Amino acid sequence: MFYSVTGPLLHTEPNVAVIDCGGVGFKCFISMNTQRKLPTAGSKITLFTYLHVKEDALDLFGFLDMSELTCFKLLLSVSGVGAKTALAVLSEYTAERVALCIATGDSKALTKVSGIGAKGAQRIVLELRDKFKGLAINTDTGEVLSPGGIPSAAGNAAEAAMALSLLGYGQSEAAAAVAGLDSSLAVEILIREGLKKLSAERR
């Protein structure tokens, strides 16, 4: 229903930002990672939004970038994960870090999030790793292959490409985004640099 809201930032409080849209203040629930990036009150901003419909309420969630919104939606698709839990995950970790945890099967990291136990963390990883079923893996080298069977990345770059795919990018464009980067860099750096390239290409 709402793709985004744009306007002056009226008010903030923990996990909440209020945006003035034509004289109407829209209350958006936000992650702490988004909150740390907010400008000063009165500055014009855009938040990409998700309307969460419940029996007794309509809650609007806002995100500064599409990767965080995509990650939020993916977390909601996991059985037993509600909006508050998904937001708690994104308050503890960036979308890129969450994608990395899932791509590498690191469920232990997710247990650091309040309200998520070992079983819940394992369920998140197991259910979301299904998103990678379309990726072909060379079992001898560990390389991620494009749909045509062409090696696209290896090592850290392979993990970064998988994480970018989880964030909603096509497998081929994710692989291309990290193909020219130094694969010896940390995975999180490769994801960040890959996102910069992908964002620039879509402008």
C-alpha cells in the first residue's frame, strides 16, 4: 500500500521516526541501525516502508535503504518470526551482516538478538538458505556458478555474491558486482562494495 514516505523528520525516539507528509505525521517503526543514520530533526528524508497488518493495528515500518527492507521481508517469511523480532535482528546487525550469517550458516550469531534462541536462529538460517537453491556450486572448488555454469566468484567473493542474492539481486548481477573486487577482502567489505556498484548501476 505504501512504497515510501518522504518529508521532514518531525520526531524520533527509540525505534520510532515520525515523518511529515503533507501535514500528516506518519509514525514509522525503525531499526536502531536506521536510527543511527537519521539526520537532524527538520531534515527531509525518505523511508522505504512496509505496512504490517494485524487484527487490532496497522503498523508502518520504515527503512533508509531497500536492502534493509528486503531483509526485513525475508525475516518475516520465516515461521515464528514476527515484525518485532525481525526489527530486533536489524537493530543488532546490518542487512548485509544478516545476509552473511544466513549465507554461511552462522546461526550462532543470530542468538545474540534478544528473543531469538538457538532453535529460532537455526530455523531462520534453514528456511532462508532455501533462497540459494538456484545457485550452482562447484563441489570441487567451492566456486559459485552462474545459471549458465560459468564460474562467477570464489572464496570470500562467492559468499558475498550469495549474500547479495539474498538481498534481492539477481544471481548473475550479484556475481558480476563482486567479480572485479579483490576476493581476499573480508566478506562484509565485498558485500558493501558490491552494493555500491549495484546501486550506482540502477541510478
